[in-house]
Amino acid sequence: MSQTDAGADRRQDGDHGDDDDFVVLHDDAAASPEELGEPWLLLIVDDDRSIHEATEFALRGFRFAGRPLLYLNAYSAAEAREVLACNPGIACALVDVVMEHEHAGLELVGYIRQTLHNSEIRLILRTGQPGYAPEIRVIQDYDINDYKEKSFITGEQLVTSVTAALRSYQQIRTIQENRRGLERVIEASARLLSNCEIERFAGGILTQTAALLHTPPDGIVCVATPARQPGRPQLHVYAAAGSFAGHSGGQLDDETYEGLAVEVAEVLATRRNLFKPRISCLYVPATRIGEVVVVIRTMAPIGRLDRKLLELFCINIAVGLDNSVMVQKIENLAYVDQLTGLPNVVTLVRHMAEELDAGREYLLGLVSIDHFEAVNDGLGRDVGDYVLRHVGQQLRNLVHPSLVARAGGGVFAFVH
């Protein structure tokens, strides 16, 4: 086995199709690897070494979509299996039909499609046996791109076949990456929406955004709310992870968050995502709690596909935040006394049931305000409300129970 880099130079030689797709270059003006881009992996499977040399010569300087070829050589079907096992990203394979035996090439193709379940790699069959050709059914079932006889194929025909195969491979990879990306967004959104509390939801945003990008969670989620000074919104940090862990709950400032306030301000001003080489700032449209910016550090620049996935994910974040706010409001109405802010009788009953289920003993005390109705009728409801709030706060401060609740009217309860 051997690998040969087919990257060559800049000067075009002939016209073999769209100039945007590929050019064939001479060896006298070599381009740097950075200019050529990551190479396509091309596997040549043939028991004749001269065929390997002739193929590489015919494709010298070949580039498709700005990327050169990197050759992987195998001299038998068995050797090809080893190469395939070590190189999962092979784009195209030129396979000799007859090698160790008459059907060695076709068996290798069957191994690729049926055993490895590799539907991405593009296959071009070649044979040195005049008049021999696989059945149409085999070509269709195994998704074979082309079939050529070695003695009749020209260099230009080989270039055309490889170009068509690489274009097909590129399209298949794009479709599959889009599908896998959408699956990741759906999965991340489902996990995110399972959190109803806003703080937990904000932490989930960082976790799931990092999972989408295959990077450790390292960033913040901040919310911009209208400030007293026009044009300067308050930036409240709802969640922090990684190098910022432990700083959530406060205001966003440059000293604590290493200058992130500048990026956040830019995102809020433009209302657009901001992508930099090592940091990404995602703008989440206005929600019930305000405009949200997610800042996350990454190991490498974000690619075009991942940027599109993040834009879609931001929509789900906005919906999820609104749902979390709504759920919290519903729970507040159901379990909290709206006047005093203390748990209500529903919460009191639930708490006592939990204590009984756990087998724990508890003391239930009731406190009633004498002549409370007279206070309400004689001094007015505003004074009565003030008395209720004051008594509730005093009970919470003095008794230190596991729960203080307003049972109704002028009656309070505590569990100790």
C-alpha cells in the first residue's frame, strides 16, 4: 500500500469541463497545500502496478472544487479491505474487476455496499478483459458510477469519470450531513425543552449548543432587559459554563467575562449572529424575558452547515424560553399565594403528603390574626394586605420551619 499526493501547480492545461469544478495542472508551478485545500481520497485497486502508475500520471495535477487528490493504492481485493478499514473518508475507488480471481472486484464492491454499509463512496469499475462487463443489475444494485475497459479509456475520459464521481460524492455527503445535522437539532431541542425552569433551561442551552458543535460547554447565556439609561440595556447572566462557571446570576461586565460584553453589545446592535475563529455569539429573538445572546467558545471556526443549524436551534431556544416563562407563571398561580408570596394551601397539603410518604414526623402549627376582618373593614383592604404580608414575613424569619404557608384569610400555617 502507498499514498501519493496528486497536488500540483497553478497553470491550466486544456479544457476538461467547468473551470469552476476542476483543472489539470503541470508540475512547474507547485501550489502550497494551504492553497489546494484538503485532498480527496482516491483508492486505486488493481493487481497491475503499471495501471497504478498510469492512473496517477493521467490524473496528475487534477483538482476538483479547489482540492487535489490523495491516492491510496491496493494490489488485491484483500488489501483493499485493509485500506478501507483505515480510511473511512474515501471519496472514490477505481476497482479492477478481475484480480485474485474472476469476480474479486465485484465481491469487493459487494463488501463495501452490503458489509460496510458504505453508500457514500463512489465506485468506478475497470477491466482488462475485452468484452467483459458486469450485468446491468449488478451496476444498479451496487450503485456503480461507471464502467471502463482499460485498453480503451483515455486520460480525458478518466478525468471526466473521476470528476463526475467526486461531484456525486460531494452531493451525497452534503445531503447526509444536512440530515444528520437536523437530527442533532431535533434531539438537542427535545432535551432542551424538557427543562421547565428558566435557570435550568439556560444551562441546557449551553450544554446542547456545545453538543451540536461537538465541543465542551464553555460560555454564557445572557439576557438584555431595558435599562434606566436609554440605549444601555442591562445584561444579566442566566447561565455560565466552562471557564466562566460560577459566575452566573450577576451582571455581564468586561472584567469578569474577559471582554465578552463587547461582542454581546455588537450582536444586540445588529441583531445577527457573530462568528469569530474561537468564539460564536448567537442572537435569540426577543422573548418574554428579553433579548437573549448565547456566547460559546469553540475549538475551531464554525462551518457553514453548523451555522445554519445554530440559526435553526436559536428559533427553538426562543420558543423554549417563552414556554419556560409560561410554565413558571402557571406554577406560581397554582402553588403561591399572590398577596404574600408564600406557598398556598395547595403547596401545604402537598408538602405534608410528601413528609408522610417519606415516613418523617412533623409538627403542623396554625397562626390566626385576631380580629382580622375588623382590620379589613375598619382600616381598609390596603392595610389588611400590609398586615398579612408583614405577619407572613415575621413567621418565616422567627420560626425557621421547613415550610410557612398562608392557609387562607388571616390564617397561616407552618410545618416544622
